[in-house]
Amino acid sequence: MQLPTPTSVHSEEESHKIEKMKRVVRRIKFESELDLNFGERVADKAYGQKLLSCIQCGTCSATCPLAHYMDYTPRKIIAMTREGFKEEVLNSLTIWLCASCYSCYVQCPRQIHITDVMYTLKREAIQMGFHPKRLPIPILAQEFYKRVLKDGRNTESWLLVSLYLRTNPFIMLREAILGLKLFLRGRLTIGREHVKRRDQLHTILEHKKGEAPL
Amino acid sequence: MHGNGHNGTVRIGFYICHCGHNIASIVDVKAVSEYIKSLSGVVISCEYKYMCSDPGQELIQKDIKEHSLNRIIVASCSPLLHEHTFRTAVEKGGLNPYYFQMVNIREDVSWVHTDMKAATEKAKDLSRAAVQRVFHHKSLETKHVKIHPDVLIVGGGIAGIHAALTLANAGKKVYLIERNPTIGGHMAMFDKTFPTLDCAACILTPKMSQVKNHPNIILWTYSEVAKVDGYVGNYKISIRRKPRYVNEELCVGCMDCIEKCVYKEGKTPDEFNVGLSKRKPIYIPFPQATPQIVVIDRETCIEFKSGRCKKTCVEACDRKAIDFKQKEEIKEIEVGTIILTTGYQTFDASRVPFYGYGKYPNVYTSLEVERLVNASGPTGGELILRDGRHPKTVGIIHCVGSRDKNTNRWCSRTCCMYSLKLAHLLKEHTDAEVYNFYIDIRAAGKSYEEFYDKLLDENVHFIRGRVAEVSDWAVRPSEEGKLIIRAEDTLIGIVRRVPVDMVVLAVGMEPQADSQDVRRMFNISCSTEGFFLERHPKLAPVDTFTDGIFIAGACQGPKDIPDSVAQAGAAAAQALILIDSGEIELEPNTAYVVQNECSGCRTCLTICPFTAISRDEAKQKAFINEALCKGCGTCVAACPSGAIKQNLFEDEMIFSEIDGLLKMESPACC
Amino acid sequence: MKYLYYPGCSLRSTGRAYEESLLSVLKVLDIPFEELNDWNCCGATSYVSIDETDAFALAARNLALAELQSPDGTINLIAPCSACFLVLLKTERYLESYPDVREKINSTLDKAGLHYHGRVNVRHPLDVFVNDYGLENITKRVKYPLKGLKVASYYGCQMVRPFKTFDHSHYPETMDRLVKVLGAEPVDWPLKTRCCGGSLTGTIQEAGLRLNRLLLKEAEKRGADIMLTCCPLCQHNLECYQERINRKFDEKINIPVAFFTQLMGVALGLSEKELGMQRLFKMPSLKQITHPKGEMANAW
Amino acid sequence: MPTVEQPKENSWEPRIIAFFCNWCTYTAADLAGVSRLRYAPNARIIRVMCSGRVDPQFILDAFSKGADGVLIGGCHPGDCHYMEGNYKALRRMELLKRMMKDMGIEDKRFRLEWISASEGERVKTVINEMTEQVRALGPLGLPKKFAEWDKELESLEHEINAKGDTVHA
């Protein structure tokens, strides 16, 4: 029997697609690759021993306004955390897309504090250096953290400038017009806000930095 | 310190049970046995694999004879489980059964502890306490109470009906009390039943009319239990018969009066159709209502509101059955046993605001849909939505008010199956696309899984995901004018928006709103969620902790029809055991007054909740009526001169138990 | 009862109009308040993403300062920004519910000579106006009923979740009730509490813009003339990115987004300046708002 | 697993005597067993028909013989199998508490709890809690105190007698 011969040459797009399909990815998980009590440790840190009682109903994903853009739905994050898929979880975009709207937290039929779980995962990812270096969300968090640590208050204009410098300076051009509009309406200030008793603040925040990573 | 005094020489036999591995894996039974052997009065101390088995019991009997034992102690499971077994064995061995004492080293020790050393020490302490206690045991006579042969059944749903017929067919007189105007309960409202799809009315109504016509059943509908007095075998019950303003003897259910009512159209939401239709102030709940007698609703009848109605209903009745002056009536009856079949209520769907019940007209509860697809329902079985449309797509949301810590924690057990049934019926009636949104499908019953298979073959959609929201928020033209269901399809791992015309909420089952009042009235317990508590979750599923009172059906927990009927039969059988044996043995744990120590101070008189204590004015002494005493011992603890004693729980026995528990120091305790 | 007022960072920059209008309304209603001395940033959602102890300590400093400033009784601390409101509330609640957290944070505060005893009640101004001052009293003070104005109340997320304080977590009605009292007509819509994405507009902008687009379109579709918010970040997102959303997704969205306190001020007869109206990108068209006698509302 | 499960070698362990009513709390303890809940092994249960049967003397007796804590478990108010035995118990125990205070027995050594037949979990919680509370208080050691009091009384008596002697003399 003879195979049909291709009648036309592949378009470039098509051959690209074929190449992509041929690049097989191994999708299997060996128990030895898992961190088996990762779930319990996260639960402990996130006020959520209840994490383990998840029944995988998906209410969190369905109520999440950002689930459409996540690489894993929140439900999957819980399942993966519980089962010890630490690397996948800490590398996921999901934890950074969580905007802390607490919709899942309120609706979860098992009353799991999902938002707190996400915060815990964010902290772990930062501490262990899992996130991509120029992903803006953790950078924003870090810049914000530094600014407030220093001044006690946040000045939005300064925060945004440092964010753009560390991620993509070209965005600054895009945002300049909006910035100008805000500035003209007195909604962006140049002077930096700060608390009077910075010493007191620093004493409070000067405890031993960082808790042991999970 | 414990002389055997008037009891003669005390010769104790101590037996410790391995209960397979249940006890022996945590308690060093050998060590306990050897330790007990060293105590004074102990003649025999040994261990055995299963004391409750026949050889175990025979061992006791043999030893009693061979070693002239006069006290027996078994350390095994809870006395609530096997005390009776061992007492009987002791009696067969020729010893008075009340010389027996049981030590609980399973439920109280091996099952709740993990440290072998601590558990063994605790078992020793408890056993030693029993050894010291039995020195004070006495020979007692078992109390017997006669059982009145009549039975009260509360609640006329399928469970109550089945229990009533079972007992009546066995020749017993049954009072069946129902608070609604008709019996039938929830089952009468259902359209078809799963998994067989036979029509609920077709299988229920024959049983309803059997109840009505059975010579052994006295059926009182529109009635409630007002008061319960007495005890097993001798309950005195007051029944409140609410006035229906229609003479039950005269009414033949012709319904002419209903037609002639001054209201041309019904104005009040019809209870039977869950508010989907309206009824008049004078009505009959549904065509096959039993008894077939009309009832007048005082709240909505003009005559009661203004006293100036033309009373066309009275004119219409040629049997002169309507009686506006009818009064509430209290009936006193005596029964020996009681079966509670008070059923359940459905979850109020508006408690989950995310699903839009009460906000979007085309969101229905499952019970409403039962009526909607029923040929005798408000639309004659045609599926017309509240906005007049016929649905082309339907979404059924499972677990509404079930498996949710924010509402009800438990699984309601029936919703999966009735949702499958409704999916089938809706498809059959409308040929609509039907989507089931479920967390898990629980089809664990005879032929249930096969029914699920059938639905899959019918191409009903099954999306595994709990719905987060039902709304009218359309983001695509195809969604305009629809209700949009948002859920994650967890098996595919993506959030889906499914636009539908009709949403069915599979509401769960919960305890009746007044279940706490009812259980207090009958002096039984409830589980934490509010369902009536059975005596043992496995071995005594229809008994309660109050002798002579049984439970069946959904008042005990969510249940479908077959399970309710099975329980009702079981409860009837339990009642029959009591009735046919004619009497029941009661613990001889009654209190008595040691006459020459009584100072006649009257303290005990007011304390006894059963008025079992009276005062002999001539002798100036208290006197306890043994038949009325239920053995709580409250008077014993209250008597200032220590003149009242309680059999089986005498002060000396408890003091010696305390001694036994504390006298020796053990590693776990010191 | 005197309230303590915690402005938060945003009310000093992008949300200035919120502060101006809020303070003007408090004054005109004679509700006594004073600003919390030397308050610091609440930490928002970022702080807890880095270090939880720091996040709680930072927020708790404000609570401890409030106790210093108001030595007796329960303190009602007004936090107008939803993020501040929640962070302060969550700190207060978690310190109460988890003894180990309380201990840890207080030992941190102690080092700086501060301590939190649990006397602070964190309040949102919406709650204060509607439930403390009362709708009936507001009715009496309305000078220019906002007749015919259709308002979509947007509550956002953190004011109503996760803690149940004064309204439902997904279907709140407090602002709608207030709007009615002001003479306007609340629009019932299903996205009242759907998240605007918060800081996503600044980080992963595509996601942020999409969320805001959905909200704006639905409000317009339901016939709203104006959207009202109670959070500076929501207001910023919904207002300032409209043009970009229109360009990117080929939409024609055009709806004013104001703070609820601004609209309150209008009905109460305050001037444009007092309410920071000039700071908005798009002025609400309020021509129809007239005094029963035919007189136009102040500067409108 | 609760930490209270491991009694250390030769270290002091609290001894708690528990009086449980047959219908509610004793049944709840059975349920805890059937449910395999794990709790501290420090309590020893004595079954009575009703919490109303618990004579204050039982409690004092237990303390005087070396118990470090006493727990009474009865049905919830309104749920008593015998109508109101638990109310009687409550009234009695309130009085007893005052008396115990005078004797120097701390409040936390004595506890009256309503635990219904379905609350197996509560049995676990209460016993664990009480064990920890009593552990924190340390041994009560009433028998030792009694011996000391006896000694004091004896010497007092001796003194008085001696004085009496002198007076008489």
C-alpha cells in the first residue's frame, strides 16, 4: 500500500505547528519527584488546616474573576499543593494573578482560606526565588515593601517609576500620558510621603527577617 | 478495708477480653489479668479472645459452679452494648445477675488511646475499681412492666403509613397522627420515583386508602401531639385535634362547597403545589387526599376575618357538614409504644443567594419541579416556566444546601438520584438539553448505578463542578435573555459559562424546623445536625435511648423511599417485640428509703421529677413508689440524712469505685 | 461619638477627590472626627506577599496608635480605602482569633513601646453614614435630590469580603439604599462586587483591562448614567483606563466614575471644589439635578 | 496525635475522676471510642444514671483521695433523660464550687460539662483541655495537705493540752 503523497508544500505556519506537535513533553509524575508533606506545611502557615479537606468542587475557580487567565485554576493549585507538586505550584502564574478579592474564600463549601493559601504560596515563591525575575507582580510587591519599610507610607508615583525601571522601562513611555493627566489633576505628587516616627516603625519591622522556607 | 460483712465470703471471677485485636493490641491484657489476680477476693482472673462468644459465656458459667464464684467482672466493651449478655450468662450460671459488673476497656480505653503503657494502667485502675465495687453488690429482682398493646405513630408520610399498616395487619391498634389535613407527606408530592420511574401516586394512594379503611387504625389528621406522660409500656398522650370547621363524620368530600366559595379564584399559595398555584380558604389539598375531607383555613376565610361572609359554602353542603363553631379538641389516649416518623423539610434555597432563587423567576427548587412535571400539578404536567416560556436548556445544580459548611454539612443522599430522575423527566417532557452540575454522583443503591448509566446514554450532560453563580449577566449575544450558570468543569479543568432557560436547584434535606421541640416532648436525643438520634448507629438504628420510643424515616437522617419503608418496618417490628412479649424488664435501679434513717424533712419530695416520692404523714417518713421511680438517683444525692439509697448505685459502691481508681499509684497517674 | 480617621496613602494621591469629598461631607453632617496621628501605610496586598509578620505588625502599629490617641472605650476607626479597610480589619480579626499571631505581633510592637489591646473597630465610611448617622437623617439634609440619575453602585471586593461586617459578601445593598435616599435611582446589576483586578492594571495590564472592561460595559448596558465607587483603586482603574480599553478592544465606553461621597456632597449642596470634582477625568452630567424650586445645584 | 498521649517516665500525670451520666455523656464517650478519637488517658470514668446522682461528697472524696481534677458530664439543659436532674446537679455544683474555693481547690480542677450523646468530639476536647489545665496547675496533693493539717491540729491540740495542763496545775 502506498501512502498518499502530499499535494502541496506546507505553509510556514503549518510546518511550525507540526514541529511544535513533534516536540513531545513528558507528562508523568513520579512519587519521588514530589514534596509529599508540602500541603501540610502550607496549610499550617495559611491558617488553613482545612486545606486538606478540599473536595475539588471547583467553586473557587468558577467564582474567580481571573481564573480565565491562570495557567492552573485555583482548584488545581489546591490539589497540587495537597499532593506535593511544589515546583509547579511555586512556578505558576496563578498565584500572582490572584488579586485578593476573597470571592473563593467566602464561597468555599469547606471554608478553606484560599486567599491566605495564595499569599503563603507567593511568599514561598519569592523567598525561594521561584518567580521569573522580571514578572511585574512580585516586583511591585517587593518595591512596595521596600518603599513602605523606608518611609512608612507609599507614594504612588515613585512606586510606579521604580516598578517600570525594574520590569520594562519602555512601559514608562506608554504610561507617561496617563501620568501627566493625573498630575494635572493633582492626583500624582512628586514629594515623598513619610511618617514622622520612622525610628519607631523601623524598630517594629526590624525583627529577624524571613521565616524558614517550607 | 472492704469487709464482706453481711454478704458472706466474696469470691470474684475476673475476665478480661481481647476483643480480637481491638483491646489486646493496646492494653496488655495479660498484665491486667495478673495484677487483678493479686487483689483480695479475686479467686479467678483470666483472659479470653472473645468473652461475648458462646465459649466465653460458658467459661463464666462453668467457673461459677466449679469455683463457687459469687461475683463476676468482665472487662471488655461498653456496658451499653453487652451488659445484658453477660448478666444473662451469669444468671444461667446460677447466680443473681446483679452480682455482675462490667468494665469498659474498649470504648473508654483501647479505642481512644495509643500509648500501651498508659492504656494498660488505666485498664488496671478501672478493673480494680470494679473489684472493690462488687463487694457491695446485692441480689436484686428484675423489674417487669406491662406493655399496653396500642401504638402511637406520629407523622403520616410514607414511613408512618408503612409502620401503621404493618402493625395494624399484625392485629395491633394504631393511632396515626398527622398535623396536615392529609397523610401522604412528601411522597405524595413527587411525580415519579427513582430508579424504577413508577408513579409515586400510583404506589402511594392505595396504601393511603388502606390506612383510612383499616379497622385497627385510628387516623387523626390535622392533629398534633400536645403532651407526653408516662414511660415504656404506659404512655399517656394528649392529642390536639385542630378544628377544620368541617364535621368529619358528615363530609363526604364532594367538594361542592369549594366550588361555591365566595372566592371565585384561589388567593392563597397552595401548600401542596409548593406555591406554584393558588387555593381557596376552603380546600382539599389534592384529589387523593386522605381522609377526603375539606378543611377551612381560618387565616384566609372571610367569615373568620369579618364575620360577614355570605357563607355560600354552608348553603352548598346538603349534608350540613360545615361548622364554623367547631372547637379545638384534646384527646387523651394510652399507648405502650411510640414510633416517630416526622420526616424532614427541604432546604430553603434562598439561603444560597448565589443561585438567584427568588430573584430570577426561572430558578426552581427540585420540589417545585416535581409538581411542575406532574400531570395533576399546577400546569397539568406541561412544562411552562414562570415567564410563560418552554425551556430549551435546563441546568440542574446538585448539592444545594448539602455538603457545604456554610449551610448544611451533610450529604442529603437522595439529591443525586432525584436529580437524575428529574433530568430524565425534563428531557422526556421538553426534549431540552439538560446539564447536571455535580460534585460527586452518589448512586449507591440497588439499580441506581444502572439508572445513572441510562441517563448517560440519554445524552444528558454531566459537568463535574459546583456552581459558583447563576446570573443574568450576558457577555455574548448567545447568552442574552438566559440564565448563565458559571462552574468549573473540573474534569476538563476549565471554567464554563452555560446559558440555560431554567435552573433546578437540588435542595437538600434537613430536620423539621420544630424537631428540637418534638424530641424534647418525647425525651429523645438529636444528633448535632438536628436529626433524631438512634440508640446505636449500626445495631439499633430505629431504637432511641428512651425505651418504647422508635424512630423511622427521614426524621433520623436523609433517606429515600425504600430506606424509609425499610426502617418503618423495622420500627414496627421493634414495637411488636415489646407488645407481644407483654412486658419489659427494667433495671432494678430504683431508689428506696431506709425508714429509720429518714428525718421526714421533705427535701426529696420536691426534687423528684416523677412525683414518685410521697410522705407518710402518720409515720412522718418519705416513701418511694417503685413503679413510678425511674432510677435517676437525684433524691439519693439530695437526701441530707443519707436515708435514700439507689439499687445498683449505692453510695458505698461509688465510694469504693473512687477508692479503686485512686488508691494505687500508677506510672500514668503519678 | 468621635471617629478616628485613617486616610491611607491613596487618598493623598490618586484618590484625593475621595478625601476631599469625604471630609466635606463629614463636616457638613457634623460628624466629629480627627485624623490618626502619624499613621503609616496599611501594607495593602503587597506586604503580606512578602512577609506576613511584617504585614500584621505594620497594620497593627496603626491600631496601637489609635488606642494611644483615644484612651477609653471602643474606637471607631474610619478607613475609606477598601484595601486599608480590609488590611486593618483582617489584622484586628486575626489578632483576635489566633493567639499566637497576637502574641508575636504584640511582642514586636512592645519593642517600640506600643501595644494593641483589641479596642479598635475598623469602619468603612459607607457603614458610618448609613448605619451610624442613618438614612433618615441624611434624607433630612438632602438639598438637591438627584432625580432621574441612574446609578450603578460598585462595591468592589475587599469592603465586603471575606468578613461579614455590614452587608452581604456578594450582593450588598447599602450603597443602593443610600443612592435612593439621595433621590437617584439605583441600577440592579450582577457585578457589584466583582473584582476590578486591583493593581493588575499596572502589572499584567491585559488581564486588568479586561476585568474593567466587563464591569464598565455591564454598567452601561444596565442603563447607568454613572458608576459610584467606595475605593480609590477601583475608581482609578474604572475611570483612568477607559480610553485605553476603548482603543484596545474597540469599545465605546463612556461613563463617569465618581466616589459615593462626591455624589452625596452634590445632593447635600456642597460645591464642586469642596468635592474635588475637578480631579475627575469625566464630569458626571448632572444638569437634571435641580432644586425643587428650580434652582440649579450650586456650580452645576 | 495529641501531645498529651505520651506520659513521660516517672513524671507526674494528672489524675481526673469523671462522672458521666448514662444517657448523654457516657454514650458520647462510647461514640468517641467507636469513632476512634484519640484523647488523653488521664480521666477515669464512673458511670451514673444521671448527673443528678452525683453527690457532692463523691467529689470531695475523690479530691481527698488524690484526684487532681473532677469532671462531671451530663445532658444539655432541657435534654435530661430524667427531665431536670442536670439542673439539680448544676445548682449543687455551684454551691460546691464556693466551698472548694475556701478549701484552696482551684476552679479549673472541677468542671461540669453538658455533652450530648452525639458529641463524641466534645468528650475528646473537654478531657484534653482539662488534662492540660490540671497539668498546668500541678498536683493538688490533698492527702498530703490533710496529713499536714492533721499534724498541725495534733500539735495544736498538744499545745492546748499542755497549756490546759499548766492551767489545771
